[in-house]
Amino acid sequence: MEIRQITEDYSVAPQITVDDIATIKQSGFRSLICNRPDDEQPDQPKVDAIRAAAEEAGLEFRFIPVVSGAITPENVSAMADALNELPTPVLAYCRSGTRCANLYGMIKASGR
């Protein structure tokens, strides 16, 4: 699992699995955000399985699905709200981590 730190409190990663949750927790993350819609690819892990494992490990979890290449103002607002509300540090993931990084850039560009 490749984790890219964006700020002290925010990092991004490509698709994670249930097996990655222990490492995420041990790395000090307190919250997890999924920006990848279910069924984007047939073999990707379902968000409900990852959510259950994250919550069992004591991590906060949010699901803010964002269609690749089609970030909406509502996506940016929901992500900004999550980052304001969730305990830090936060790890966000999608297929490659790019959507998560782009969302963060849009939040900062909007002044939120």
C-alpha cells in the first residue's frame, strides 16, 4: 500500500483492502474516507466491507463517492465538511489516490 502525505493531517492512497486496515491504524490514522464509487471495477473491494473493518479497528469512516474526471461542487463541499469534522490524521483513498488529492486541492482553492 502506497500512502502519499499531502499535509500533516491528510494523506491519500490507491485502493485499499480490508487487510490494509491494521496497517492504516498502526500508522496513526484516525479516520478513513473512501472517494471511490462501488463497482467502478468488478474486482474492487466493496466499501461496506472496508467500512466495517475500519470501524471495528476504531477508525472513523466516510463514504464520499466521486466519479473519476467528474468532481462536482457537492463532492468538494462534502469532502470539506468531512475534513472539518473527522479526527485527524485522515487517509483518503480512491483508485489511484488522484481524486482524493484533487479534491483537497479544490477545497483549498475554494478557501475552505
